Amino acid sequence: MRYISTRGASPALPFEDVMLSGLAPDGGLYMPEVWPQIGADEMAALATRTYPEAALQVLKRFTGPGVPLPDLYTAIQHAYASFPGGRVAPLRDMGDGLHLMELFHGPTFAFKDVALQLLGRLMDWGLKRSGKRALIVGATSGDTGSAAIAGLRGLTAVDVVILHPKGKTSDVQRRQMTTVLDENVRNLAVEGNFDDCQAIVKALFSDHELSAHLNLAAVNSINWARIAAQIVYYITAAAALGAPAREIDFAVPTGNFGDIFAGYAAQRMGAFKGRLIVATNENDILKRCIDTGAYEPRAVVETTSPSMDIQVSSNFERLVFEAADRDGAAVASLMDDLKTKGSFTLGGNIRSAISDRFDAERVTAAEAAAEIAAVAGAGGRVVLDPHSAIGLVAARRRQRAGVPMVALATAHAAKFAEAVNAATGNPPEMPESLAKLASLPERYETVPAETSAIRAYIEAFAARPR
């Protein structure tokens, strides 16, 4: 298996090189050269396998011969041993054909643990094999940072610098990052929003001299290995619900488009047919683009679902590449329009290809709060965080008769206790590891939203005495 750039001007690379890199040299995102397939018989078999066993069967198609199967399976087993009771992506039956896929049982109580617990172990394997050292630089709107740190802290061949928008994450999200005092971890509070953080990270990776000198690597969803790991839970859910013999729809709360793109990838593998529902908050650039073809970032609106407070969705480029029939030059032109003109417009063929599979819903903070209250009041079966509530509202709106609908629950309610308390009148139950965060010391530095300042910081960090 080899990987190509969405902008068409970079050489193809094997999985292990893509995993340890960030953007392609031409500025694009890596994609599999061909989509591996999974047949109906194997889907039926996956329904009876453990999650690690299913993950091995799916991921071996993307890693290829460069990652020996015993090494891959060891990494998978260690990654998912961190999920209590092996509950990685369980389905909760909500009745009337609606299911909630709970993705918040990992060590940081967010869906990103599913990918980053594995990515950390695969990176450690790859770096030890090559004898190299890497500097991980990532931007987070809340959950990626803590999940990355949890997966990478203490590794001897990896340094980690995470940028988060100052004052624009929940208190728990921030403390999950800033109370980690391992020597190889640093946190920067950027005086801007997530899009500023993401733009700075992209600029650092686009500086080829800096990237090569520091061996920069990415843990954001620009890293294909993260998308690959997320494909697994779409396939296990679809298999459990009878795919591909029946259609399955998925509703996904998303800001950066990585999680729902993993669902698209599972479809391209032949795992299931059905609709993919893009659930946005008030920062609805994805819905506006899917509805009209115009990709026009606006000012970021702060909401109760801060992980989705994004106006530039990096992984949407991957979908545009697919919808444009993998025309890298066309994608590069659109991305140049975004950079120079501040927007781009999709042609009719691209829009049609996207609408063949995707729908979109905009859910406000008030609507999410009402859903939290309604679900909590329905026998107390489950308490939703605001992001998961957005996914469930979108799922209810788009549910089709006779077609199972899976809404992705992406974070534990305790990570957004203030919003949940406001919606229900009761604070959510707080896991012990989250409750103790308030008493732990924090370490982070506040920096301006300037690439030069952050470049200077990471260069000094990388050069520190060890």
C-alpha cells in the first residue's frame, strides 16, 4: 500500500513514512493510492471478533508489508488495553432503530483516544526501528491535544508540542493537557482561535528546511494513520448491524471533517452503504458548502461544543480530492483560491459526487442543550456532552424508516460539565481521573498567534539539553 498527495505533485510513500510525516511536500494530504476492499463474508466474520482482532483485519490493508503483522497486532493490543473492559466503540440501542456509538471510554474520555493510543505506539515502533527522533507538533480545539499527549507522554524518541486556543477549550480539556509534566511534553496557549493554531502548524510543516531539521511529525487528523484507525469503528458498527446486506446511516458531529471522512473511507472499502450525516454547530461551513458549493470561512463563533468551533476543515480537502476524481491539480487550484481569495467554489460534478453520499445538519447550542435534557430525562440511560448531542439531533432529523442510524458520541459528558449542568440542572458524574485534575499543577506558556514566535519556541525546545 502506497500513499499519494491530494495535490498530485509529491511522490508516493509507504505507510510507515506517511505515519511519521505531516503534510506532503506539495502541501497536500496523503491518501491511499487505491482503496482496499472488504467483502461481505469477512464483514460477517468481523461481527464475532474482538475489537483488536477486527482492527488487525482492517488496518493490515493500510499498513502493508512495511509493518509486520505481529508488530501491528502488538501495538493494537497495547493501545486498546487502555480501554476498561475492552469497551472501545460499543453500540447503545436508543430504540426505534437509533443507536449511539460510545467512543469516550479511553484514557482521556474522547473519541480521539481510539486513534491516538494506537498512533503513539506505532510511532514509537517506527522511530525505534529507524533510530530517529521526532518532534510532534499539533493543534487542538480541545480533545486531540490531551489524547495525543496521553498516547505519547514519556516516549524517549518523541517530543510533543501542542497548541491550543487560549481560553477556548473547556477547563477539563485544558487541564488534561497542561497537568502532564513529562519532560517530552509542552503546551502552548495561543492568543487566537483553533483555525489560527491549525494555520501555524501547517505553516511549520510547509517550511521544508525546518521540517527536515527537526523531523516534524503530525498527530492531527492530517496524519493518515489517525483516519485509518477511525475507519475500524465504522466497520465494526456496520458489521454488528448487518452490513453490507443492509444500509446503515451514520451521523457524526464534526468540525475538521476527519472523523466523518473515516466513515466515507469505510464506504469506499465496501463495508456498508448508506448516508453520512455531517452534524455541525453554529460554525457551519461544512453544511453551507455541501448545500451550496461555496466554501467560505467566516468568523469563528464560540459555542458550548468548542471542539467543533472551526471554520477551516482540513480533511475536507480529502473529500474534494475524491469527488474531483482524484484530480490533484484541480484540488491544488481550489486550495490556492482558499489561500489567496479566502474561499473557493466547487463545480457541479464535485458537488454531485459529495451529495451522493453526504447530508448536513446545523444544530445550535440551544438545540443541543434541549437534547441533553431530553435524553437525561428519559430514564437516565445516558448523559450526553454537547458534541454528542449535536450528532444525535442530526441523526433524529435524518433518520430513514427501516434503516439503522448510528450517532457518534464523541466525548464524556464530564468534560463539559458546565454545559451539561446548565442543560439538565445536574452536574454529570465525574470520573476520578478527571475530578483530580483541578488539584494538579499546570504547565503551559502563552504565546501570540504568530508562526515566527512558535517556530522559535519549538526550535529552542528541540535543542534543549537532555
